[in-house]
Amino acid sequence: MTNPLIKLKFDQELDQDMAWDFYSNPEFGGTNFWEERAIAHHPKLLDMVSSKDHEKFLNNYIDHYYKSNTKELKELSLMTSEYLNQSEDEFFKIIDDLFKQHPWPKKEFTGVFSIFDFCPRFLDWGGFQIFIYDNRNMQLFTIFHEMLHFIFYDFVQKQLPEEFNDLNTEEGKFWDLAEVFNAVIQDTDDFIKLHGKIQNIGYPNHKNLIVKGKRLWNKNQDLSLWIIEMIK
């Protein structure tokens, strides 16, 4: 199967948009993204509370940060590119086996560096964000996590259209299923070899589902059967 291209780049405007979105809607999946993944790395953003225009304050902060740390951000991005170059061939081999040669939904995907640890993904255009200050293992975990989402959603919708095509990919049981699948698969030996053992994988709200998902996966390791059983 032909592997897609994973491009890595910066997009300050996207970073500003996502930061404002998570500031406006901080709680998700049992996690406060703004406090844990923005303020924790950028404590100066606490001053937003006393500013007259919160969005303007945020955009100015991000703009100043990018301009003041250009060299560092560039160097870190080159390191991430090298991590990916060393690992992506093995990742694609694992995916071919796991999804039984199911073709990728796009020929190209885009990883966008971010100064925040939000790491959202965008199914419509095949993009996702990567926290620029994460270490090697966490960056590879993020890249492969989001790539898993892209092929998982496509596989499920095409293999089980009657059960899934009317379900929302951004919330509810389809979203739950996708996140639990990733938590289960990225804790298997194949993925641990790729990006190391990651502690506390998955959203807090999915803890019990992840336990059930691991137990079921260990029984047969058949993706279609796992999906059918888990969605019940």
C-alpha cells in the first residue's frame, strides 16, 4: 500500500485560533486543557484575566513569543523531523498489518507545530498539532496518535457504514471508541517500540473503557471484531 506523506510546519494563525478555542472551552474529556496544557507552560497568560480584551492579549502574547523564540523553535522543529524520519517506515508497516492494507484516506497529512500542548486533529483536511516542547517519545506518540485517528475513522466508516456514518466523529460514542482504540493500541509492544512506554494514555473519562478494550484486544487482536464488540 502506498504510504502518505506527513509534512511538518509552523502556522502561527492556527496556534492563535486553537489557543482562543481552548481558552473559551477549556474542559474536554475530563481534562482542563487551558490550565494543564497552556498555563502550565505559559504562566504569563494568567494576566489575561485582568486585561480588557482577552483575545487581543492572547494573540499579542503568541505573536511576541514566536518572534522572540524563532531560532529555538526552528531547531526543535528540525529535531522532530528527524525523529519522524527515523520512525515512520516502521509505523506504516504496523498500520498495514493492523488495518489489513486498508488505504489511507489522504495522500498527505500535515503536522503543525504548536507552543501549546493541546494537540487537536482536523479530520476534514488531515491536519493535527504537535507540542513543540515535547520530548521525542511524546512527539512521536502525538504524530502516530493522530495518524491512527485518520485511518481508524475512515476504516470504520467504510467497513461499517450502517452503524457509523450517522455518528458524530467529534463527540459521543464514535469519538469515545476512537480514543479508546488509540489508548489500547498505543500501549501494545509494537507501538511501545516506536515511541516508548507512555504513562496514563487516554482521557480520564475513558479509564474503564480502556481496561475493557485492552482485555478484548488481547483475546483476538482482530480490528473489526474489536470494533463490533466495543460499540455494544
